[in-house]
Amino acid sequence: MTRRKITKAKKIFIYSLALVLSIGPIVGCGIFNPPEVNKDGYYESHYNCCGPIALEQALEELGVRVDRATLSRSIQDSGQIKRQLLSFFNKQAACITWPSEIRETAKKYGFKAITIKEFKSLDHNKDVAIILVHNKLSNYHWVCFPYYDNIPKYFGDNTIIDKIYLLKRVN
């Protein structure tokens, strides 16, 4: 009877080890080397990622001064669980800013993020927008309009504009 339990325990160990080794290459380094969080539970690496940078630039264009770390913490407050989960698979996932987080953070600062379809409809003289672009290889990046001039060519001819959020002050 004791021998059977050892055999069962060995099988469980072998299956567990096989599972870890088989998904290891898929999971990546995040599970063994996760991104660091500070004592308050925030990814400080997110402070210098494109979402907080684009929001900081957009709010500055609209006359609102707020530091990027504050913006990043606000973003992380609304979606940290998704970021943590994805960071197990890829350490770079700590930099993700979801579209819903852009809209929610803009709202916290008194702006509505209005979805528009055409980049051409933006006016350099009066509009401020946050735009999600990516290339054909799924390299997503947030940019601020009019801070960047040639957003349709951000990744060269491979640029795809995914989302455009025109920021309008809520009265």
C-alpha cells in the first residue's frame, strides 16, 4: 500500500514537471522573472510606457498639468489584474494600457474620450486625440495627436490606426 502511494506521488510529480517544461517556452520569462512592483503594488516600469506618455502629452495640450507617475497609477488602478495575469506570460505586458483605461483616466481629469473613425477628420489647430496604432506584427502603441505629426506613418507603410479617441472637455 505504501508503495502504491509513492508510485502515485511520482506520477503526479512527473506529470507536473512535464506540464511545466512543456508550457515553459510558451509562457516565457514572466513566470520566472516577473516585472517588479513597488511597495504600493504598482509597476514603476509602466510610468514610462506609451499609454501614460500619450495621456500626459494630451492633457498638457489641453492645459492640464499632471505627472506621468500619477497618470500611470490611475491607469493601473483600473486594470491591474489583467496586467498581472498577462505578465506571467510576457514581462513586457506590464506596459499595457487598455483602451478602457485611456477612456476612464481621461474622464477622471474632466474629459470625454469620443471615438472617431477617420484620422483625416482631426484638426491640427483645435483637436487633441489619443490614438492607438499598430503594425502588421501587432506592435501596439499609443500616441498623442497633434504631438506627433505623421501618425498614419508611425510604423511606416505598415501602420494601422486601431482606435482614435478625441478628447473633449466635459462641462
